[in-house]
Amino acid sequence: MTLPEIAVKRPIGTLMVLVSILVLGIIALTRLELAFMPESEQKRLIIVASYNNASPKAIERMIVKPIEEAVASMNGVEHMWSNSDSRGARINLSFGLNVNMDIARAEIHERIDRIKDELPEDLERIIISENWNPRETGETIMEARLSSGRDLSKNYDLLDRKIVRPLERIPGVAVVTLDGVNPREVLIQLDLQKLRQHKLDARSVWRDLSLNNQNTTGGVLRSDQRKVVIRAMGEFQTVEEIGQLRLSGTTLKLNDIAKITYQEPPLEYGRHLDGDFAIGLNIAKESSANTIAITDAVYEKIDQMKLDPELDGINFLVWQDQGKEIRNTLGDLEQTGFFGAILASIVLFLFLRKVTTTMVAVFCIPFSLIVACGVIWLQGKSLNTISLLGLIVGLGMLVDNAVVIMENIDRFQKKGYGGRVAAILGAKEVSIAVMTATLTSIIVFLPMVFSKPTQMNIVLQELGITICITLVASLIISQTLIPLASTKLLKKERKEFKTPIMDRLQKYYTFALGYTLKHRWLAVIFAAGTLLATIYPVKNMNFNFDAAPTEMFIGINVDISEALSLDAKQQIIIQVEKALEPYKEELNVNSIYSWWSEGRSITRLYMNQGFQNEKEMNKVRKRLPDLLPEIPGVKLQVQDNGPFWRRNSGKRVAVSLQGPDSETLGELAEEAVSRIETISGLFDFYSTAEGGRLELHAEIDRDRIHSYGVNPNQPAGAVEMTFRGRKLTRFKGEDGEVEMRLLLGEEVDTSIQDVKNLTLTNAAGDEILMDNISNFETKKGPNRIRRQNKVSSVWIGARFDTGKRNDYRNQLIAELRDMPLPSGYKWEFNNRWRGQEESQEEFILNLILALGLIFGVMASLFESMRQAVALMISLPFALAGAFWTLFLVDVDFDQPASVALLLLLGIVVNNGIVMIEHINLYRRDGWDRTAAMLQGGKERLRPIIMTALTTLVGLIPIVIQKPSLGGVYYYSMAYVIMGGLLFSTVLTTLFLPAAISLIEDVTDWINRRVKALFASRKAPA
């Protein structure tokens, strides 16, 4: 017994089952957690080695290269890149999706432990983190600014006690960090002149402090009755006690040669938000916590804090809220889905002309969506932007099965059958065709299961699974509720509505179909012509197998040629901000954020909601060079915000310069940029080689060292300890453990002469000046050094609005081919370009597999290879429509578009399947082939138009709104499906019957010729 028969013969039981499923789905929907993106493990680890006030080249040599050599041979490492600057080193390791990250983390620790002897002895602990900022142990979900009329930079304890700790007590919050204010620490600031006066050096002071600030265990006292542990208590108890420390070999105390303070240290950076000093508050969540629940709890806690007298005058401004973004994104998608459902309902009503019938068909939409949400909840997953997108993309297809079955039941009603009989026969007749059509839409996602696992594939698999669940749900309801409702709604004779437009359309269609059946080679010629015409858009389109990313801000790099203080840099930043402030409204800028430090200075323009897309932001990028002020000694450059792996994605083209020396790379990058600036069509040129800073190089004379009897390691150690400083054992005060640092006093200016006058003591006790054993030279060194897969690299590139990336790539090659490069240096488009070629090959393989699966399903249904081959004619029409649509609207063919193309292949054959099966019914009843095709095509035209239009109008809101999900644009999916479906529906309905008859006649002719040939060979001579 089929499902339609069960539904009609057991109406109460069927209704109870459907209601139960619906109720369970609604309950699951209320409990379904909201999230931004599907849960997936981050296959990335960052090794963070802090080593402040050091040269980037020294960090590269002493820290980065040894660690790179140690971890490069790990299994599963796909890419490695590093960054060295004055704060230390960060090595980023990207792993394959099959790597166990816990084991990888443990192996990194083990490998670094093996090379500890090769690293600097004063290197602090190395942190293995999932984030660029090691303090953030979770995903940052909220960023806020604290502002006040008072100076908050000296109020860390208050902010930590009253804001940070209460927020960290919220369930699910991993960590809360403050930027723009530092915790108090003990600073021991040496006076260089007094050290020289008393013939002391920083190393001896450091030794005295280290030896006198420790507790040690002295053993155990045992007796018959008890055991007592002996501890030597030598740690400093108060700041005053530190100052009273006697220095070895002298009568001096520490405070005679140093200034000792216990307070917030001066900031090593500055930050503005809309021109005001800002203290940043960042909140990160635990991986398993719900973002929206946490952000709601944070807002509630902030409201309570506003009533605290100690926080009076402190204002909270939340300017990045992922919970709000999730709600807005889901709200946009819900609105998109709502309007899509409304448009689909209007289309159905225009054809069905009856409210009750339309309501039954439309009921498939909410039922399927609710059931899908229930299945998502049962899987233990969350409703995120990707799964919601899957629900919306499949929205228009959900009524397809219902329309086909309802239309067929209505046809049987008009033949005079009763309500129950018409419902059973009508649904049963197209049941197999409807199930096959649904199967073709589902089966196209099967190749993705066998695809090489990537982060994007994981996301797109979730999208495909969601679409499949909704289609299966719509299939079930079309096989049960539609026949059941039809017995009640269609059992009475209803008034016949005149449909002059549809009648005229059917008349014209019958005439056109008859013409193509008489001139069948038109189908072949038209199909071949369509494929040939498609070559043009394919050749003139950008194939970007990396989803188009969204950006929230436009970055401006402030390159200052001279080494300036933070206050002087702030004045430059203020000039830039004041120049841009009057144009905020014109440029649709929401906020201007600036950040500056000793090594780097940037300004960012955060765009208003609705203008965070590539088209609008490119307008601003082109406008900015005319608005930025000209400041002597300062180079203002609009920068590319994309990470290195997206330099060649979207509307970008870039090349990587690689070689052993970063300074030479910087010079080559300057020349390369000047060359590519001549290429017409490119704009927003950039180079990642930053302006250098002055460095004093001291070259040790080994002969003189030997003659003076100085240890070769002694000069570097003395200079480092004196001018770089060093951290000491933490000081335990009333507020707990705090940092304690030994360094030169910042109030006293130091010069090159102070380094030259630094004294060293040899084994004989003689004092030797650094100037006597060294040659000094001032050079310009890099602010930071970037390495990619163990090679120093610099990126240069630009953006483009129109044209093909391949064309610009070839022009880049032409410009750079003649540029002379020193030995050991090269330029390349890096492995990302090769990765795109691999993605392209993988897509073609998936396409071939999908075509094979579709062909297998259709051949099984029709029990005819010939009809299955004929139905494949709809596929080139679909491809042509998709590519021409993308070309005409100037949208790249990206990964979402490739997934949509796979889905399109399953959709476009649906109408053909139903049409052929209906024609076959007439032919099995003894009808002439041409008559059966004319009658079957005419009767299937109306449901084909209805299902195509409901799918098309359901996608219109996506094209209009262009929603961004998880930092990626997905509207290319809608363009592909709409263009391919529209083009294919029109041409398939006209040429499919002609293709079937032509293939049948050709194969019959071939069979006759083969049989005649064999018969002639068997005949006796």
C-alpha cells in the first residue's frame, strides 16, 4: 500500500502522525540554540614567544628559525607563517582537517622542549594558543569601549575588580581582557649615570635581586611525634624592602642607584575611537557556550554596573556584538524567507485560483521547515546562518511536489472520478516521478561527502544536508497531506475559472512543440549553439573558488619614516582623523578607530550597516587618496585587510616576493609596486613591507676581545641587560602576584655614546669600554619580518573593479618578468593559486559524479537509457543560463556558486522527469508518440511553470538583500539557480520531446542496420 492510499484510507491516523511530527518540531524549534556558524574545530595553532624590546632580525634568528625547524616536519602541517617584531614572535601553523589538535598541541610542546637550549635563556614561557592574542582563550563575541571624564589609564584595579571579574563570573564567559590600561607592576628603573659613577653594571644588580627574592625549602625536621618542613623565606614583602636591598661588594642600597615604583606602567601603545582615548573591553566565550545567552547576560550586568557609585561617570559603548550580529543576520534571513514564501504563495494562488487549495500547498513550506529544525535539534546542532540559508534556498522548491500531485489529482477530478479515487489515482500516478525528482535534487550533494575535506566543504555540507532534510519533509507531506486534503477540498464540483492567459500560452506552446517535433534537428543545433555561446561568458568571467569575503572596515597604514615618541605619533594620527571626520557621512563611515605603537600605526574606517560590501567599500578606497592629508615624513597607504591566503581571492590580484633578507625584499617591493602601478584598471596598490626603524649595529672585533681577555658572550649580555632590561621573579604584594621588571629609567635620555661607554670586566678585573672592542654603525632595520613556509616574504598587490583576474595576473607577470632579482630571490602567486586550481579540478570531478548519479536515477525510473540521455539535454541549457546570468550581473563564480550549480543540476531535471513520465503514461495506453508528446507536454506545462516560478520568486529576496553570512556572500547561489532554472525550463519544455523522439529514431535505425548486417553475414552464400 502506497503512502497516498494510506493517507486517504486512514485519514485520522495520518493526521495524528502529521500533527505529532509538527508538534515535536515546534517544541524542538523553541529549544533550538542560535549560533553564528556551524561548530567546527579550529585547525590552527599559534606559537607565541614574547621577547620585548628586541630587533625583529634578532628574533627571527634566535627564536623563529629554530622553532620553525623544530615543528616544520610535524604530520598534518599544511602551511606555516610567522611574524617577528619588537614584541616577539608568532608562528602560525595550519593543519589538515583530519589532525587531532590535542595531540598536535602536545607534540609542539615536546618539540619546543627539545630545542630550549637553542633559544635565548631569558625568553619567557612560550604559549601555544588558538588565537593571535594568547590572552583570549575563547572566541571573542563582544568588544566595548569604556570612556569617562576622568583618566582611566591609572585605574586598572578598579576596572578589574568592578567590571572584569563580575563579567568573568557569567556562565560561559572564558576571559575578559582590558586594552588601554595595564595592571600595576614593580618597576626598578636604573640610573645609568649612577651605575657608571659607582662602577656597577646591570647584570650584578639583576643577580642580587634574583638571589634575594626567593623562598627555598631547607629540608625536614623529624621527631617521634611530628615532622616539620623547613622553609627559607627570602621573598620581598614590601616595595620599601626592595629599595633597602644591599648591593654585593658595595655599601650601596638599591634605591641609591634606581627609582623603584609600584604603579601602572606607561602604555606602549595608544588607541582612539572617534577621536577620543578609549579603553577596550573584550569578552570571549567558551567553545560550548551560547553566544546570545552570554551577550544578554553581559548587557544585564552592565545595567547593574551603571548603578554602582564607584563606576559613576564611566560610560559603556558596545561597538561589536556578535550576539546582535547573529540576531540581525538571522532576522534578515527570516525576513528573506518570509517574503520568499509570500511571493511563492501569490504565484500559486494566481494559478490555482482557490484560497483553500493554495493554503494546503503553501502549508508544505512551514511544515517542512519545522520538521527540518526538529531534525537539526535531534542531531544536537544549532540553528546557524548556514543551516538557515539552506532552509531559505530550498524554500521555493518545497511546494514543487505538492503542486505536481495536486495538479494531477485535479486532472482526475475533471475526468469524473470521485474525491477519494481521484486522490489515490492522481497521487499514485506521479508518485514515483515525484520521488525520483526529489532524489535527483538530494543525490547531487553525495559527491561532497567524498570531496577532500576543507573548512568550506564542511560548511557547504551542512548547507546541503539542511536542503535535503527539507526536501524529504516536503516529499512526505506531498504524499500524505495533499491526497488527504484533496478528498475534502476537491470532492465537490468547483466553479471553473477562465484562464485566458494560460489557455493562450498552452495554445502557443502546443504549436511550438509541434514545430520542433517536425524539425527535430533544431534541438541538436540549438543545444550545440547554446554550448558554444556559453564559451564567451566562461572565458570572460572570474573563477574564484574561494567565497567572496565580507569586510567590516577599510584600513589605512600610517608609515612614519622617523622614530618618534608615542605622543608625536598621536599628533600625526589626530591629523589623519581630523581630515577624515568631515567626510564620515559622505563615505557612510560609522566609526574611525586608530591604534599606534612603537612599530606600527593604523587607522580604520568602520562602515555603516548595509555598506559593508566590496562594491561600496571600493568606492571609499578610491576616494580616500584625495582626502588623506599630506604630512612630511609620513606615508599614508590604504591597506589590504585580507589575510595572506586571500590576497588572490575576490577582486584582488597579488604576488609574493620571497628571499633570505627582509631589507632587500622591502627594496624589491618598492620597485615592484612602482611597476604594477602602470597597469590600467588596478587601484589600491599596497606592499606589506613596512618602513624600517633605526638600529645601532655593534660589530665585535674578535681579535681585540681575545687581547683584552673578554668572554665573547659578555658584550651582548651586558648591552642586553642594560638597555633591554629583564623580568624578575614576580613580586607578591597585598593585591597578589604582580610583575617585577628591571630596566633603564625612561626619564633619562640615552644615546649611542652611552652604549660605547658601557664597561666590561675581564677575568683579571680590568674594565674595558665597549668602544674599545666594537665597531658601531647606524642602519635602518625592518619593523617586522614575515615568513611563509620558512622563507621571508613580502606581498605586493592591488584591487580591481572590472575585468578578469587572469588578465591582470598576466599583466603582473609581464611587468615583473623584466625586474632584476638578486640570487636567491623570486616572486610567485604562492600555493594559494595552486590550491585554487585543485579546487577547480575537485569541482569538475564533483560535477561529473553528480551527472553520473542523476543519469543513473533517471535511467532506473524510465527503464530506458535513451530517454535518460535525452533528458540530459536540459543540463547544458541550465549551465548556459547560470553562466550567462553571472556574467551579465558581474558576479564571480565562487564556491557558493559551484554548490548552487550542483543543486541546479538536480532541480532542472525535475520538470523533465515529470513530463517524460506523463508522456510515457499516454504511450503505454496506446497513444501515438507525437500525440502523446503534444498532449503530455500541454498538460504538464502548467505545473512546470508553477514549480519553476515558485522556486524563482523564493530566491528573489536573496538577490535583492545580498545577505552576508559568517563573513561570506552567498547571493551568487541565487543567481546561479535562478538563471539556470529559467533558461532551462523554457528550452527544455520546447526541445525535450524532440530530443527523445530523435534519439529513439536514431538508435532504432542503428539497431536495424546492425541486425541487417549480422543477418547478411549469417545468410548462406
